Amino acid sequence: MTTNLHTAVVTLDGSDVEVTFTDQGAGRTFLLLHGGAGPQSVAGFADLVTDLHPARTLTPVHPGFNGTARPEPLDSIRSLARLYDALLDQLHLTGVTVVGNSVGGWIAAELALLANPRVSGLVLVDAVGLALDDHPIADFFSLTMDQVADLAYYRPEEFRIDVNALPEPARATMAANRETLLTYAGTSMGEASLEARLASVATPTLVVWGAADRIVPVAHGQHYAEAIPGARLDLIETAGHLPQLETPQRLVDDVWEFVRD
């Protein structure tokens, strides 16, 4: 299968923004929105769903990640949602299922609130974005990568990264991605008004959560599913914050069953 790398120039608030994205497969269209782990964290999911099903996946790199440019006005989750809303229009896509993990899930929720008719489905995978005082999101920016692994995975040892063993360019990219994530999401990675606003989402929605997620507690998944009309929650017992890495086949199956309903 051919994976093509594209760059689109999208005008947002009078500024031109370059959006780099991969495009692969053919069939039902998915827009995959990555979290702070970067686009590589959803690349395997894109490969798997297009290998197993008649599917087309578009995976953008959020501007500022992996060495891409981030224009100064692009500085919030809502601005990213508006960027991808404009990208869908520019590419003339229809029947798009938006799948977002972590911060990508927050972007997906804000994108659904824009009510673009090109979006036909929404899948939130361990999404941040909600501000729940009784169930706070872990302070990612105060954690070492070892601590992140311990909280993020059902099987941490299989995914632990020795940052000191990485080449200097890779460490620099990770640090830059972390700063970009902070700019977009803030230290709390949540917004107090989001939960109430979700009542206006009319897009069919599946919420998927790893039961072992200690970055974003399962209560957030429950609140997302209760706040969005008609949404349902699917809990994966053997996954943490990134089911697309720990249980990719299960996530593909869940998503494909959802879009076929």
C-alpha cells in the first residue's frame, strides 16, 4: 500500500498555515488526530485499519510537532479544531470519521462542536479536555518519561523509553513537542466549559478508554459518554492511555464496528 506525504496550505484568520499529513488507503475516510506522543503514535493504527478494511486514513502532524512550523496565532485546542475544520473543506472530504487520542481527542471534540457536515462520526480515545476536580488529569509536565510510562500503560515495561539513550536530534524533537503541547493544551489539559458544551454535539460518538489509564482517569471517559447525546463508552481492560499501541487490533475492531452500525 502506498502512503503519500502531503502539505496543504490552509488559511486561518488571515494567516497561511502549512499542514503536513499522510494519506493512505482507499474507502471510508478517517481523520486521525494524535496526542502528545506525536503522529508516530497513531501511524500503526493507520496502517492496520487500511490493511484490514477498505479505509482511507489521513494523519496530520499538529503544527509545531516533529519540527513543523507553528504560526504564533495557532495557540489553542480550539484553533487546531478550526484548522482541521478548514482542511476538511479544502480537501472536499465527506463522510469523515474523526479519531482522536489524548489531546487529539480534545481536538476532535472541539471539531465536532463546529458541526461541519463533512464529519459523520467521532471516536474519542482516552481524550483529555474535561476539567473534573474530583478526577484530575496527571500533571504530565512535571513527570519524567519513566513516570509517564508507569501511568500511561497497562504493561509499562513494554513501552518504556530510555531518553538518555536516544540520539540528540530525537531528544530535541521530544523536548520541542513537549513545549508545543504545553502551548496548545496548558498544564491542566482541560477546559471548564467543555463538558456543558458537549450537549450540542449531534455527531454519532464512540468513547474508547483504557481501564489502566492513570494519566486520564476512566471517569473522564464516563463523563464524555454521558455529556454527548447518544454516545457510548467502550472500556478496554488491557490498555492504558494509548490503546492504539497496546491493543491496536481491538481498537480497529471497535472503530470499524462503530462506523458500520
